Amino acid sequence: MSVNNEFVRYVLDQLRGLGVVTSRKMFGGAGLYLDGTIFALIAYDTLYFKVDETNRSDFEKAGMEPFQPFDDTSYAMNYYEVPIDVLEESDELVAWARDALAAARRGPSKKKKTAKKKA
């Protein structure tokens, strides 16, 4: 999988109403971040937003599928494909992105490693 920089630029332009969204290459695709929080993925020229129990049904109602990074279709990540009509309408895309960002921020936090006390 290789990232199409033109598509990434298009998505970033469509998301300009959200704030300063940045992209980082990852595993042949790209991750999209706002204020250090990853809320979207781009893979195979497809945009995926982070989902949880609060916004997953929007994607399912639109007939969208979860991101499956491997050929093994039994593993899916909590990112769903963004409908093309949403992608093409900047204001609507920003609204869906806000929900994805909220889902990402609600996600499980990384546990900090604690130093073991010496006896």
C-alpha cells in the first residue's frame, strides 16, 4: 500500500474547517492528527474515521465497512470508511471528523509505565 499524496492533500484541504490537521506516513498509508490525537487513516486512497459506540451507527447506516489492514478479514480496526458524499462536502466531513476526534479522545488511554520501587 502506498499513500497518494494528492489524495492526502485533498482530504487535508477538505478538513481545514476542523483546525490544523497534520498527516504522518504510517505502514504505507497515512494517519491524520489534530493536536496530537490520531482520528483518521488513509489507506488505498480511502479515508477512514475513528469510531466508537457513539458514531459507529452513522457509518453502518451508510453501508460503510471497517478498516481491515490485513488479508485476514476477521480482524478489523475501529476505523470505518467515510462515505464518498461526506468526503466531497467539506462542512459535513468536518462534522463527521469532530465525532471521530471525540471518539479517539474517549478511547483507552495509554498507561504510563511506573518505576518499580527498590526495597
